[in-house]
Amino acid sequence: MSDTHTDPQINLSTPLSMLDAWRFPLQSAASRRDLIIGGLWLLVPVIGWLMNMGHRIQVVHNMHAGRSPWPAWENPRALLKHGCLTFAGMIWFCWPGVFLLAFGLHLDSPALTITGGVLWSAAVVAIPGYMTHYCQSLDPREIFHPVRALSRVGQGGRQYWKAWSIVFPTMAFSFLGLLIFGVGFLFTSVWFWQVAAFCFATVFTQRFQLNENKTGR
């Protein structure tokens, strides 16, 4: 059986760890090929970022459906749709906090600035609370519910914060790609976002039993 159709050793049933999260996007020829394609897409401003967002949605959706996660670039139109919808959700969650933060800074108002910062931080924390459920159902109604997303974050418990503890150092490490003539960051940034998606998808998939593919490592 070809590499592109074998089940990944590291999947959404794998206990979350930094090592496995870092290895997930690199564990097969198919995953590495998709990562390279994602880096090349970033040469297309805006659209390339949205396409990569959609690709991460498709990878997780494939695993939820019991299919191999890669390759996942076959339907660019669907990937762009998923990327646009989930990005719209980010804007919906974040705009009140960003508006108040900017308004507070403009007026030199500590109260408005702090309130905006708190709202923006809450929005960032809540975003993973809809991403994995959207990956599973591909239903846009999963996206635009901040209270429900925050509720899921609360139910994620320690594992959710463990995911963040992996995401932050991974983001810092990804900037080393700038040392590879700058262009290396195209690929290390795609790797970082795939690691982040894997971390949060693992937490919420296991917490809410979203994975139809019950096989582990």
C-alpha cells in the first residue's frame, strides 16, 4: 500500500506531547509533500494563507471521517471556502476586543484599553473551541458562537492549556526558518500552524469523542 494511503502513526487518538505534535506534519512522504505545497501557496498573498487554513481543516476532517489525512490539496475551491469561513469566525470573535483596544489607545483610556485586551484575549482563547467541531461537521453554524466555543474551552480542561504550552514554543521555534535565506519561514510557518491545528484538534476530538476512526498508535 502506498505511503499516501496508510494510517498515520501519530493521529488524533495519540496522547498529546510536544514531540508527537512536532512530528505529526513530517511523519510521512505525503504529509511532507503537503507541507511543501502549503509553503509555496504562501507566495500568493492572502489567498495562500486562506488556502493553508482550509488545508488544515481538510486534514482534520479526513481523520475524523476515518480516512488518511494526506494528501489534502485535491479540492482548492473547497479549501478556500473552509479558509474563508473560519477566518470570518476569527474576525467575528476578535473585532469587539480589537475595536475597544484601538479606541482605548486612541483616547489614552486605560479602562477601555484593558477591557479591549481582555476581550481580544478571550476571543483568541475561544477560537479553537469552534475549529475542531467545524472540521468534523463542516457546518458553518459551528463557527459563529463565541459563548459555546468558550464553554468547550472550559470543558477542554488541562489538556487545552497543555496544547497552548506546545503551541507557544513551536511558534518561537518556527522563526528559525528566517535563517534559511528568509524563504525557509514559508515552510516553518506552515509547519507551526499544522502543529497548532493538531494540538487543538487532538484535545477537542478526544474530549468530545469526535473521531470516527478509533484506531490509536
